[in-house]
Amino acid sequence: MKRSIKLIKLNGIIIKMHWSFLIILVWIIASNAVEGFTLNNINWSLIFIVLVFLSVIIHELATWWVAKKFKIQTNEITLLPIGGIASYENFPKRRSEEFMINLAGPLVNLAIAGLLLPFIQSETPIWEIPTHFNIIHESDLLYKIHLVNLGLFFINLIPAFPLDGGNIFRTILGYRMNYFEASRIVVITGKVIAGGFLVVGIFYLNLLLLVISLLIFSAVQAEEYKLHLRSLIKGITFGQVTIYDYDSLQAQSTVQEVMGTVMTNHAKEFMVMEGGIPVGTIHRWKIINEASEKNYSVLLKSLMTKNPVCFNAGDEVEKGFKTLVNAPYKDYPVFQKKKFTGVISLMCILEYLLLNRLDPKDHRRLKSLINKI
């Protein structure tokens, strides 16, 4: 998602924090201000924020772990106050796998809430808690974290993007219709739910509901963009938009041998070739990092992301749409009768549309879609 802050990169996965997480900080500061700033209150509030952050990270790590079990490569994770959004290199082949991946995060939050139950027996029952989320104290810290994890569980089952429930709902609909029809229904559902949260949030002055409404509206707009884009590429085959000029390196080359190429080439990612066949991809920063640590003799084959997603020249672009839109600038290999012919990316397809397929009156629409990437 845009307007996110990069936190760290672990095992090739970029972890970002969405700006909406700052709302929690504002909320806690406001609560402290009402009761008066004290060092003790501030300390416990900061501990609470850290534990909320950890709950969200565990939620996403559970999703990542299950995806990895199904050989789904995760590129990027964006953390939000209500969960997170993972960006995948490839996608599940079975709907059952997709269902389990999206259900993993909420179930882990439910498990955390359950594990905390023995420590909060003396607290107020959840159905009697006040409508506002008051200041954090040492005595009720675990209770509030219990409530947070229960909230993450129930909120993420809401059938709207970007929540896990939206993807689960689309997966269920996918048993009766195609991916795009299912997405359209989830988009409409999301608009209704977001509107409901907005009205209720304003009426009760509930900050959390307002944040959820904002995030759902934003995700719905992004999903509508994908549906509009899909309508423009319908009928185009990969063979029509294959690019024959691409940046590549040899798998058996060492970091030292390719340093010169990296310095004189601004490509973000290189296709890694072996015997004239693409066997993986490697980001330029992987090479730069190894060079900076003087690991000059390391082979690119040991650094690359193996088994890149590839497409057949005769297939329609629509077939690989989910993968392409997830990484619009990334190059993917294209094969014609098992022979490697070139590469393709979503941006190349958009350029093709502008140059060959669209009437001038449609250019403005496509350009507005490109600006959202």
C-alpha cells in the first residue's frame, strides 16, 4: 500500500508500517492528556503500543508461514492497526490453500486471546466494557491486549478488502464464479460495510471504526482500479506484448564479476540465466549488499530467487493478471512452445495499450490508472 514506512527487510521480505498506525499513538497520547501526563502512564502506554504491534506482526507471520508451506513466496508485508497486507510473488493453485492462508492470521489472534484468559479472570466481562478505550494501566494491560487480539480476530473476518475476511469471501465466491466477478461483489460489499462503519463511527465518536472505514474505502478503490485495468487488457496474449530487450546475468557468475554491470545498469532486478533459460531473478541490492561485505566470490545462483513465475506466449494476459498487478514493474519470462522468447511486465502491457490498442479518448483513463500503481 502507498503511504507506508519501510521498517526492515528480512530474508528478502520488505516489512512496512502503514501511516494509520500513527493514529494509535495519537489515541494513547490523547488518553494520557485527559488523565494527566505521568511517567508511569506513559511507560505502560508505550508497552501497550509495542504489544499491539507484536500482535499484528504475529498475525502476519502466521499468514506468511502458511503461505510458505504452500510454496507461496512473499515479497512485502504492510502492517496496519487491523492486521496487514501481504504481497505475493505467486498465488495458491487451490482455493483451499488460499482459504487457509487468509484464515491463519485471525486464528492466531484468537489463540493469543485464549492464552491470556487465565490471567484476566477478575476483569470486567467483554460485554460490559465501556464504549471508549480508556488509559492503559499496569493492572489491566493483559486484559487490553486480550481485547485487542479478540478485535483483530473479529475485524479480520469482516468480508471486505483489505481484511482477511474480504479475501476469504472472494475465495468462497470463487467456487461459483470467476476471480473478477467475485472481486466485484466483494468491492460492492466493502463499500456498504465501510459506509456503515463511517456512520456508526461518527455517531459514537469511535476512532477505531473511523479508521477501519477509511482503510476499507482505500482498499476498495485499489481493487476497483484492478477491475478497470483488467477490462482494458482483456483479449491480449502474452506473445503480443513480449519484450525482447531485458537485463540478465549468468547464474554461475560471481558477485565480483557482475559488479561492473550493476554499476552501469539501473535495472532494479535482473533475470538470472543458465544455459539460455531463466532460472531465477535477483534484485540489484542483493548484489550490492554482498559486494559491500566483500563477499566477492559468492555465486549469483545462491542469491537469486529461484523458479520465477513464467507465462506462455499463447495465453491471454488476463490469466496472469493477479501476479502482474501485484508487482507491476517486475519482469516475468515468456515461453513459446517451451522455448524462452522474452519477458513481460504490467508496465510493458500498459505501454502497449497506449501505443496500439486504445483510442485517444481512453488515454486519460489509462493514465489515471497508471498513476495509482
